Amino acid sequence: MWCALVIGCAPPPEREIVIAMTEYGFVPPTIEVRTAERVRLVVRNIGRLEHDFMPDDRGRALGLSHVHLGPGGNASNDWTAPTEPAEIRVICTVVGHETLGMVGRLAVHPRASPPPGSP
Ligand SMILES: [Cu+2]
């Protein structure tokens, strides 16, 4: 939290989250992080077609990157979750893929209530 006040301060990620893209979905379909958590988002295309990871307007405003990958590609971006809870929708913008179910969700949970299923 204190770090947000310091311009250019980039602490190392607390956690690495791998998101696989395939025909036609994101695995896992829901990414759960906590407020202000610093994560490394690793996006991998494990499918046979090109895919992309496109956060909605809110997500992009919060600094999430749009990632476009060919088969076998991967990209990693460090990201700091916002200090307020948020729900971000992620889709693949390759024509037809969203309709075929290529939709994901990134949920930012308050620190006080850990995401369901966490230890
Ligand atoms: Cu796709």
C-alpha cells in the first residue's frame, strides 16, 4: 500500500498466475487476486490457433495489457491489482472466439475475505 505513493516503485510480484488460452476458452476461466496484490500474469497460447487476452475498458484503465499470441506463444506482465475490489471481463477478440465461449473474468477481492477455494 505504501508503495503506491512512490512514483516508479515496482516491488517484485508476490505470485505468478498462469493463464492458458486454447480453443475456446481461458484456463482457468476465473483469475482471483486480492486488492493491491502484485502479480506476474503469464499468458500462454496452448491452442492451435491465434488467441488474445483482451481486458475490458476497466481492466485496461487499471493497467492490464492486451496480449495477442500465436500458437505456442507466451507473454508475461507484472501487474498491481487496484486497492478497491473490481470485476474485469476478459475476452479473446479473434473473430468468433468470444461467441464460442472464449470469455474469462478477473476478480479483485478485498484482503479481508480470501477468494473461495484458497487455503
Ligand atoms: Cu481465441
